[in-house]
Amino acid sequence: MKIITDKSRIEEMFARGTLAEAFPSKEGLMKKLMSGDRIRVYIGLDPTAVSIHLGHAKNIMFLEELRALGHEAIILFGDFTAQIGDPSDKAAARRKLTPDEVKKNVAGWMDQVSPLLDFKDKENPAKVMYNSEWLSKLSFTDVVDLASNFTVQQMLERDMFEKRMKENIPIYVHEFMYPLMQGYDSVAMDVDAELCGTDQIFNALAGRTLMKRLKDKDKFVIALNLLANPKTGELMSKSNGTGVFLGTPANDLFGAIMALPDPMIEPLFINCTRIPLSEKDAIMAEGPRDAKARVAFDIVKRLKGQDAAKSAEEAFEKTFAKGGVPEDIQEARMASGDSLAETFIKAGVVPSKAEWRRLIDGGAVRREDDEKITDPNFIPTETMILKIGKRRFVKILIG
């Protein structure tokens, strides 16, 4: 397949603000993309929650742009590593997931990723791989051999490990295995480049080390920025349950974007839309509400389709301009024995119990008469409508 080396097109990719760092250098990466050589590039996703958010979406969009240039693009689902968990942004070890939980999450993520990455292109379709295919087959001897490429001192250089040591918080031996496993993913797939968030640079560089030592091959690490509020620094995070999640229906997705703080408009415009950058200043000058609506429409259109985006825009205007309840709202049916949190997780209303508790604690869940729900274990006894945040409504069905 012919590789596209249009410099202006590649520079536009870089200019959208997603690329934070590249190893060994941005200049080297640009040179490689301009060389005409086809590279094999992947991004790894650990399916540790029921839905991905816009912070993941922008990275997958970057991968799609590389695929559209003719390069081989791979989505790697960390179905093995998700059962262990990466401690990179945590002050404690993650909860281990069961294989069934991981399998269910992967199925949902594929539905969410598909609008962003072309798996059906006749000449160069994106590929899907699972790291259980090789990691589950490693023997203890293999793991020891991999571990011999790193020192304990190197592992302890990770920011979170340093912090936990200072605070006398336990670091478990299995957590040292995560960088080895992510590093070995690169070896097993024999890639030329890896896309990752800046929080994953340590792990990606572990893969660069293993590629050099085991295959005598240099691997590019393309570190992408994290989607954050530029004013507060708050990140979108599937672990913390914060962010705009792709698994939500179109109307709720549109409303969730409109509910974001105004400082998020520009990062979303740059990272999560493909509206030409030349139009940014004019759109931003329209004012926060109109600019946010333009961004929301483009994102929903990309994820859910043109018709869904148009309906979501109309529903938003009809409902929130008049302060009413939408005619067509999401429904969640409570099964016998389930809590409201469990019902909402199954229905995709919230991604986790932690997010549900955060909403309750923040006073963001109200009855239709505007009375706050303050008990996270609240169980409705009859059909009712709950308002979540400023713009989201869910109808609870009993039985």
C-alpha cells in the first residue's frame, strides 16, 4: 500500500496538540513518517471499566490518522494486563478484575472504538489483538528472563512508587510485573511504534528497552497528552469515573459535553474534533455556549452519526432552553435484589460505584421535584425520574 508523506497533513496531525513527546525525538518521528516506510503502530487499552471516555477517543483518532496515511494500526486490548492493573496513576494497587468482567468490558469498548477507527477499509483495515494470546503462555522462566533486563532501582523511579514509599504505602511485587508485560507486548507484536498517554511513558519505554535488547530494533514511543481541564488540571479518568463516556446515548453524550466547564471547550476542539484548526478562533469568538455546541455536535456526529447528533442537538435545545424534562429519556430497569448503583452501571448510566458515590456526595442526583438523593444505597419503590447533574435525566423502572 502506498504511504502518504504529505508534510502539511502530518504537520496538521502534530499541530492538533495531542502529541506531547516522542522518543527518541519528535524530529526523528517526523523524519520516519516522511520517509515512505510503513510502520506498525499500536495503542494499548486495558478494559478496566465499562466505557472509555473522550481522553481515549482523541488517542484513537490519532491512530486512525496514522492508519489513513497507510501505516498498520493495531488496537491492543490488554485483556491479560487488565486483570492485574497498572499502578501508574494510583496511590494504591488496583482491584483485580475477573476474566468475565474483562470480556464484558472489551465487547463494549469495541462498539465504542469502531466509529473512530476504520476496521473495514479494504486496503488497510485496523487490526485488533489481545495480549492474553502471548502473556498467558509465558513460563516462570520467561518472566524471570524479562525481569533480568531491569533493576529494582529503575522500577522505583516511577513517580507513584516513589510517592508510596515516602508515605509508607505498600508496593506489591506483582505491580513491578506490569511494565514488563506492557513492554513485552511490543516484542510479541514486533511493532515499530507505540502510542500512549504521558502517564504511560515509563511502561512504553520499558517496551523500547526490550525491543532493543531482544530484537535489536528501535521503537518509537509517541506520547499523547492527557485530556485535562486547563484551569484545574482535572483529568478525564475511567478509574475515577470522571469524564465524558462514549458508551452513553447520543442525547446524554451531547448534554454531558455541554455540561463541561467552559475552559474545556478549546482542548476538546483541538483534540476531539476534526473541525479545521483555521476555524478555531472564529468559533471560540461565538461565545462559550455556541462554541461548546459546535464541539458537542461534531463529537456526537463522529461517534453516533449525523442523524443522532442532529436529534441530540434539537433535544438539548428543546429541553434545556425551556427548563423541562426530555420526552425521550434513558430508562433503567431495576432487577430484584439490585441496588440503584448496580442498575445504573448495567444500563451505562454511570461507569462505576465510585462514580455513583461521587455524584451522590456532590449533591448531583435529584428527584423530579428537585429533592436531593443523599443515600448512595437509596432504593426506589416506584417508577420515578432522577435528574443527574444539570442536564441528564434517567427514568427508573421497577421490576
